[in-house]
Amino acid sequence: MSARHEKLLLILCLTRDDVCVRLRRESRTAHLPQIPTTIMGKVNPLMRVKINKHVCAVDKKERYFTNVSRATDINDEDLIRYATEDSGMRIEQISSVYRSLITQVRELVCNGHSVELGDMGSLYFTVHAKISADLEGAGSAAITSKRISFRASKKMLQKLDKVNFSV
């Protein structure tokens, strides 16, 4: 994008509202975590792991535990900016649709629906409950916790199988 074209975008946004201009500038100059195109599906990603030594709670012996070392935490604003850069759509449009989808997914899942998230998988509502010997102790009285769970799709599981690890 030429500097002249970028200036026009900023001027147009300025006439709408100041927040728009601020977001536009941030999307051009902010230090977002760079996601190389190789991670976006072209080459198998390399996931870093870390090894920690802990005393095991079960047998009280020192054991080595392997955990995934996350590169960064991607928040809503970062995700919206990535989608803007990927799609070429205006950040206001992406942001509005994103926030609407999040609201709808939250409401649908909390009302007992399973919500499919494309090729990623599904979010669904679940509960953990105590086992009861009689009918009176069962049902809503037995529920000990409520959770939102995620079930990966076959396509997502296939992609996870291709992830490589390095220490």
C-alpha cells in the first residue's frame, strides 16, 4: 500500500470517529506478534516445549513434566487485526462481526446448544455431578460444576498430528 493511499484511509476514518483513526494507526505500526506464513498452514509448525522438575503429588518423587511453551497470548484486538490484514476488510467491519459472533456463541452455548466453529471443532456446555444412590439426590441438586468444553474436529486433529516439537 502506498503512503498516499494510507493517508487517504486515515483521513476518511478521521471523518467517522477518532477511535477508528487510532485503531487504523495501531494496525499499521503496532508491534503485533508476527505469524509467518509458514505457520498459517503452508509448513508444519514447530511447537516449543519446556521441561520442569517437580515433586509428584502421587508418589512424592521428583519427576520431569513436559509442557507446551506458548509463544504469545493473542487477544481479541490482535485477532481482529490479523483478520483485517488477511481479508482486506475494514477493521470496524471485522470488529463488529467478531464481537457479534462472540456474543451469539456465548448465548447459544450457555443455552445448551453445541456451536460448531468451522473446521476447528465445537464448543458445548457440560456439567460434572455427584453420583446419587436415589432419585432425590440426582438432577440439578447433584451438579458440582458447569463448564464449557471444546471438541476438536477431525480436520483439526489431523492438523495437530502434524505439529512437531523442540525443546
